[in-house]
Amino acid sequence: MSAQAPARSAAPQPLYRASALRAVEAAHADQPLMARAGAAAAAWAEQLATGGRILVLAGPGNNGGDAFVVAERLRARHFEV
């Protein structure tokens, strides 16, 4: 048996055009991006939670701010954070 060359994959394509993302962001300009990201991550963590305790780890910078929003939202939903 002869070995076949691996198939070439196409170059990665963007999922959305920048103009489409700007339109989505403009439609939700009343709620800051960090608050939206934190709320979405908290909802996702809540779906995955198997108990009343959730550990939130954060680094410095904007990701730390997102994590703070996540922790705040989960605490409001009666999780031990």
C-alpha cells in the first residue's frame, strides 16, 4: 500500500466580516461589551454547574474585568463564588 499525501485544508476564513460585527455591537451599544460578555459567561457556567459552588479565576486586564462580572452575576444567582 502506498501512503497518500494529507489533504490540504483551505485557508481559514473569518466567521463574520468586521462590518457585521460593528453592526451587532452598535445594536447593543446600550450595554457595555464587558457586561454582555460577563453575563453570557455566567449563564454558561450556571448551565454547567453541578453544585452551588463555582471557582472563578481571572488574570489581569480586561479578562479580569470580565471574570469579575461573571463572579458578580453568579453570586446574584445564589452561587458560592
